[in-house]
Amino acid sequence: MSDEQRKKEIDEVTGVETTGHEWDGLKELNNPAPRWWLWVFYICIIWSIGYWVVYPSWPTLSGNTAGRFGWSSAQKLKEEQAKIADRQKVYLDRFEKASFDEIMNDEELYAFAMAGGAAAFKDNCATCHGSGGSGAKGYPNLNDDDWLWGGSIEDIYQTIMYGIRSGHDEERVSAMPAFGKDELLTRDEIAAVTNYVMSLSGEAEDEAGLGQGRTIFQDNCASCHGENGQGGRDFGAPNLSDDIWLYGGDRETIYETVYNARAGVMPTWEARLDNNTIRQLAVYVHQLGGGEEETVNVEQQQPDAGTDGVDTNAEPVEQPVDAIPGAADVIDAVNDSIQETQE
Ligand code: HEC
Ligand code: HEC
């Protein structure tokens, strides 16, 4: 159909010219676009020009046009973060100056520490220690009151700050000898002392050789693990009499520990987290369940100290931060702070 013919075709019913488009006998009338629609269309064009002037829009080789007022969503985020930091500053200033004692006795500061500690723990510690600090093989359970290096807030603070065998100058460090690999003891002697170690928590199956095992233990192990295997915190040597195991209490695992030693590494956080976050973490970990009042030294420990039957395989226990009085006021502010302080 030529243009000439199409223009001339008039719809019989309405008397309106058609566009010449036809579908199964239905023809399209050549009505003009509605006025309201056109207006919306023009307004959109004007709006887009205005937008382009005011906001960042066109891509350029070096980024994009900045717009009249230099607004950007990144800038807005920064401003909002600054607002959050301001809100936190009220607490942070007080927190920074407070001693651990003062924090524990101040509802608000305590809530601030717990909220910040919980968030920082999730981000940094849960990968190794489990989401509720319940631990895994080689990674101590932080919920129980069985401590390798000490369970006072100060002890925990030092552990987090400098790490264990972390390579930091102030690290906590000690090395259990690899008695088998380094040929300090024969296989038979290791088997005997393994049996003796199992007897300390009532697990030894055979009484035979316990005397020999005991002698080997006194000569080689007691200097770190204590006369009765009650552990020695100066060396981070676990209590071997409480049936709480870092690596495992079955015969093969103990044999392997004594043969090869383990030397678990806990990183130092000094360079990665700021001091306030580490203090929050120390309070949080201390409150997880096993916190101690003061640094306990080796002499004060009783052979059975800390046995509460806590199972290292227990389900993680989420600390109920919501239940802490005052927490609601500070919790939002803190959640964002962690990311900020890490930047
Ligand atoms: C890469 C794994 C890893 C990460 C991440 C990690 N830890 Fe540890 N942590 C360990 C290991 C392993 C030990 C035990 C070291 C040993 O054998 O003495 C340990 C020990 C500890 C102890 C000492 C427990 C005791 O019984 O004395 C505390 C407290 C602790 N970690 C807290 C933390 C906190 C808080 C964080 C997060 C900031 C953290 N850890 C992150 C691996 C880790
Ligand atoms: C220099 C101190 C030192 C001496 C000596 C020592 N240990 Fe240890 N032992 C440790 C430390 C530290 C650990 C913690 C594991 C690690 O990370 O190396 C440990 C861990 C263990 C464990 C693992 C406990 C668990 O909970 O899984 C066993 C078992 C053990 N030692 C037995 C012995 C026996 C048996 C001897 C003597 C033949 C001995 N140790 C001598 C320091 C020592």
C-alpha cells in the first residue's frame, strides 16, 4: 500500500483516518497522542535536563560529571557514618577512660562493651572459635571456665591483643616438645604416659604400666602441666585432669599430641583492631560464661578447678545481648562502628 492510498483510507464508523496498520480486520485509527501524555513526556525531558545539571550523571573518561552541588551517594554514606560516629563518641569517650572495673559496674558502658564485643566477635573470631565461642578441635571453647592462659578480663585482653605464638614481641608463647618426633621418649614410653594421662580423668582402661607412666609424666610433663596434670597457665599448658580437651582425650589423639606436639596459633589483633574494640571483646569473652575475677596463678589452681562438664561439642550459645539493660540504646550505634573502626 502506498502512502497516497493509506492517507485516504477513512474508518467508516468513526470517520477518522487510519494508520494503515491492520490485524485480522482490526484497523488502527490515526488519532493524535493524548495531551496529558505529551505533557508528561515533555516534563520528563525537562526534568532529565535539570537532573543532569544538578546530580552526577554522564560518564566521562575519568569518572562522571559531578553535578552542580557535587552530591553523591558515597558522600551521603560518609555523612551518615559521621553521624553514627558522633552518637557513639558519647559512649566511646567514657569507655576509653574507664577501667575494666568501672565498665563492669556501669550499666551503659557494660551494654556498650557487650554490643560492640558481640559484633566484633562475629566478624573476627567466630571463624575459629565458633559463633558462640564454643570452640572446635584445636580452638578453645571460650564459654567454659577452663582456661589455657587465664580467664580474667586482663588475661583475655592480653591474649587477644598479642596473640599466642603469633610472632608478636609480646606474644604468649611456650612450646610443648615433640616427644616422639624429636626422640625424647620411645614409642613405648609415650604409650605409657598416654595411658597415665587418660587415668587423670578416669579414662585409662588398663592399670598396668601406670606407675611407669606416672614417672615419665613427673620427669617430662609436670613442669608445664603440673604435678597432678592440673595445667599450668604460665605455659598455656591445658589441664589434663578435667576431661575437657583441646585436641581430644582418646588414646590415639593424646598419643599424637605427645608424639608431635601441636603449637596452636592465635593471631595478634593489635594491628587489626583498635584498642577499644579489643577491650569490648575482652569484656564480651569474659562474660561468655567462664570469666574469672582475677588472674589466677599456677599455685592457686586446684586439680579439679574448672570442671563443669562443659562439652566442647556443645551447640554455640548466642549471648542474649537484647536482655542486657540499656543495650537497646547503644546497639545500633555500635553495630556500624565495627566496620568503621576496621576501615
Ligand atoms: C585463626 C584462628 C583464630 C582466630 C581468628 C581467633 N583465635 Fe583465639 N585462639 C586460637 C587458638 C588456636 C587458640 C589456642 C592457642 C593455644 O593452643 O594456646 C586461641 C586462644 C584464644 C584465647 C585463650 C583461651 C584460653 O583458654 O586461655 C582467647 C581468649 C581467644 N583465643 C580469643 C579470641 C578472640 C576474642 C578472637 C577474635 C578477635 C580470636 N580469639 C580469634 C585461634 C584463633
Ligand atoms: C613446655 C611445656 C610443656 C611440656 C613439658 C609438656 N606439655 Fe603438653 N602441652 C603444652 C602446651 C602449651 C599444650 C597446648 C597445645 C599446644 O598448642 O601446643 C599442651 C597440650 C598437651 C595435650 C593436649 C591436651 C588437650 O586438651 O587436647 C596433652 C595430652 C599433653 N600436652 C600432654 C603432655 C605430656 C604427656 C607431656 C610429657 C610427656 C607434656 N604434655 C609435656 C605444654 C607442655
